[in-house]
Amino acid sequence: MKNIAVFASGTGSNARKLIEYFKQSPLGRVSLVVSNKANAGVLDIAREHGVETALITRAGFYENDDFLQVLREKKIDFIVLAGFLWLVPAWLVKAYRGRIVNIHPALLPKYGGKGMYGIHVHEAVVAAGERESGITIHQVNEHYDEGDTIFQARCPVLPGDTAADLAKRVLTLEHRHFPEVVEQALATL
């Protein structure tokens, strides 16, 4: 059984789906939730489910690779970014190359990169008059949202949609597909 670390910065709805899904999977389990925000809702979700948590600081994450020792001690095999807003440093990409995935709330390569997260993505999609949006699950490399695409799912952008309307539709896709795609990636290890 593979140990999964979920990195998240926010409320943690995708982390919750992953934790719950992998309680039933023979391939892996979420054994660590990592956040860069002490008040992130994802930490409460982890505690509610009995999952260990770790808090990281910007200095500790970018100035050295000490956190790698924590991941090794916890025997982490795979990392999932689920609303984690920091760029993954090169030392972590190197140590987990091919074993870090991210979910992005748009159809990459459009609407990706620094500053393109959450509602900002949906606002940009609606403002551009796009007819569809969706999710992209991709490998993580040293650049925001540039890793190889593993999976995409699409949904319409309806006339009159607000960014909030689109966000709800995209979140439904995230919750439906993310755990299964992560499980498929684990199966290839």
C-alpha cells in the first residue's frame, strides 16, 4: 500500500474526497496532509479523519530540503497537490519526479501559470468568452502548470455564467475524477 501526502492551502474539499476515497482503496491511503497555512480548513478535515498533518513555512520550504526528511520518515510514496498555491521547489520535484500530481481548474495550457488559481481562473475563462472549461490533472515539474497532462474533463460555459457558477461546475468534475485518476497513477508505480 502506497502512502500519499496531500498538499493543500485552503478549505480542503478535494483533500476530503481523496481521504475518503483512499480509505476504500487497496492501492494507497492518505497518510499526511501538508499545508502552508496554519488556519487552512484542510487541516481540520485531516484531523477529523485521523490523518497526520504538517505545517510548512516559506523559508523552510524554499531555503533547504529539510522537509524531505519528514516525507521519508512518513514513507511517502506519492504527492498530490490539491489547491496548494506555492511553486514546488526543484529539490522536491527531483526527489518525487513522476510521483507528484496537481489538479488545475481549467483546460491547460490555457489559464495556467502563476496567479491562475481558484476564482481567478474562472473569471478569466468567463471574461474570454470561452464555451467550455474543465479540469486538468497533470504531472508536476519546476514550473506552474506545465507538467505533462494525465487527464482532462470538460464542462460547458453557459451563457450568463458567472465565475461562481462555473466554479461550482468545475468543482463537481474535480470531485468526480480526481481520486480515480490518482488511484490510476498509483497503479503504475
